[in-house]
Amino acid sequence: MQMSRRSMALVPRWSSRVFSVDVDGGPVYFQIQNKHPGRGGKAVKRLFDASMEKDGMCYSLLVSSDDKIRNAKFYWELEDKLLGELPPQCRLSPMCSFLPEVKDSLLRGYFFKGAPSVTERLLRHFLQRDDPVLVCSYTSDEEKEDDPLWTQHLWTHAQNHYIIPAEPPQYSPATLNIVNSDVFYSVNEACDVLKKCADIIPEATSVLELLSRSAGGGVEARSKPDVPVIVLEGLDATGKTTLTASLRDALEATLLQSPPQCLSPWRGRFDQEPPIIRRAFYAVGNYITAQQIVHQASKKPVIVDRFWHSTAAYAIATAVSGSMCDLPAEGSELYRWPSDLLQPSLVILLTLDPEERKRRLRDRGQGKTKEEHELDQNQHFRLRVEEAYRRISGPTCISVDASSSAEQVLQQVLLLIKAKCHL
């Protein structure tokens, strides 16, 4: 069986990796080693007890490609491929593998139980087609039924490895791969992704052409405007639309938004793509908005409905599952503002009690985006988004309680603008 260059490079450090499998809503971490370690312990037992049934074996499939875009596309489609081929009773559990504290070492995939006759035929088919996968099977010695010794067998490598428990990392392993995969920190990195996927997504070329046209006149997006640029951030239904319109009128300002209206024809297309492609699209949208700000800001103040804070906060909160303690540490480089992106004069974050926000959403009677549905259903996700907003630096957000009347919120924000921007 052939292996990609990246897969071959992983094998020598395979025993240094940590593996994580989601079991009943929480991760189980384990490692492997060559020498007999004794028994696996409660965590390992919980993992296999939740997966094993009579006449079944456990397997894992991790995605590993030298091509970042191919890697993302294959993983994005993998769940449907597996569910379409495996028996209905086979339950997939998200899985990952990583080298502790090593950037870009994260591999994603699935852990599952299946009948060997069906499952192994499917997994060999992946390998025979040279798909970017690493396949493992898991067996036990069955000498001690209440705590058997489990081994992992990497199909492309001859040696079996004993499974032992591993300590959970301080932060979610997803943070190892966020840079320029979930969050982009330069326009060149975002454009590079769109260029690489242009052969499968023709719309990417149109987006890049639009960015090039928006930069006409030789004005850089990171140029400092001569007048205040005020960004309004916050979850849906916190009152951003009402407040931005009121500020526009009160300050006789220009009102812009990110992503800009010119990208609207392609949003639906990119929203169907893996995170790296989708986030690159929205990152480019921020730079187009920045160009619009620079071209407008020589005349009068600019109000912007969402900007880089939203792009980064939602991306980080989506990539990192779990609670707020799994987020990157406060002060992490993952919260730093891109050095080539215009910095606003002031960023205001509208906050609202969750129940009041839900009531306002119901009153709207509008359909929800996927991320908005997630905010409603998953309290941990909402808390991660809000905390990520607060941790972004350069500039940081100033929180404003939006539970008062629209007029009271407007007056409070105008006072902030007067104090911070000298308007």
C-alpha cells in the first residue's frame, strides 16, 4: 500500500502522538508504546466498552495529505462516505491525533466499530485508491475481561503498539491547526487557499479578481484612515442593524459591512465548503471591506457592521469544541489582529441576556444560519464565541449592554465614540 510523503513522515514519531476520541460527549485521550505497559485503565476501558459489541472490531481512520486543500475536502466528505458504506448500526465517533504543543500536527478522522468482513473491505478500498488516510485496527488479548490489554495496529506499518491512557492537554488540540486554516492572519495566506481551490471552485477566481479591483488606486488596506472607523460587533439579534443605522444618521457617517455586499452572490457557494475554504473566503471579505473603508474614510466617519472580530471569534469557537477552558489562552497569538489589515478606531461589542436574544430572534421570524442554530442549541458554543470576542487584541472590544431601549443604547455608544474618537 502506498503512503503519501506526509504519512511516511508521521510513522517514525507515531508513538509520540496523542490520540483523542469523543465518547458520550467527552474526549478520551490515549497514547501508544512498544513495550508491555500493564493494563489500559478506566479511560481506555470506557472507550472500548462504548464501542465494542459481539462480533465487532474497532477501527480508526485519520486523514493525512501533503495537500492542505485536498486534506480538508477529503475530511469534509469523509463522514458521508463512511455512513453511506458502513452498516446502519455503526456509530462514528470524531477522533484526532496530535503531537503535544506542535503546530500543524493535528490529524482528524473517525473511530468506529464494525464487522471485519464489511469494514475492512471498505478501508482497503480507501488505501487502494491512494486516498489520504491512515488506517488502524484495535484488538485485545482478552486475558482479563474486566480490563483487557488493547493494541493498535497501523495497517501500513508492521508493528503493533500497546495502548495506554494519556493526560488531557491544557488546551484543545484543535488550537494546533487554527493558524491559516480556521483563522487567517494575512491576505496572502487567504488568497493562496482560494487560488489552490480555483480549479474545483470557479467562483474563487471571481472573488480574487474582486479583491484586486477593490485595491485600485494603490491605497493599502492597512493604511490608517484620517477619520474615525467604528466597528459594531455582537451575536445576531443584539441590535447591531438598528444601532448601525442610527449611528450613520447621528454622525452623518458612511455605513459598510463585512462581508461586503459585493460578495453576496457567492456566499451560499462557499458556505458549503470545508472550513479552510469558507474561512479564506470570509477573510478576503474583510480585506475588501478594509479597501472600501480607506476609500471612504477621507470624507466622513465610517461605521462597519462586523469585521475581523466576527470572522475570528466564530472560527475559533467552531474549531475548538468543549467549554471555555478549551479555548486558546488569553494573550495567545491566535487572538492577534492581522498586521496587514486596517485597525478600527473603536470596536463595540453588543451583549444581551441569552433568553432576551432568543425572544428577539423569535419575533423576527427569520430563518437561522447554521452557526446561529448552533448558538441556540449549544450554550458552550455561545460562551466560546463571546469569550473569543473579548480576547481578541489590537483593538480589543468594548462591551455595551444592549438590553436597554434602542435610544438609550445609541446615546451610550455616542458617548463612547466622543470619548475615544473625539467626535
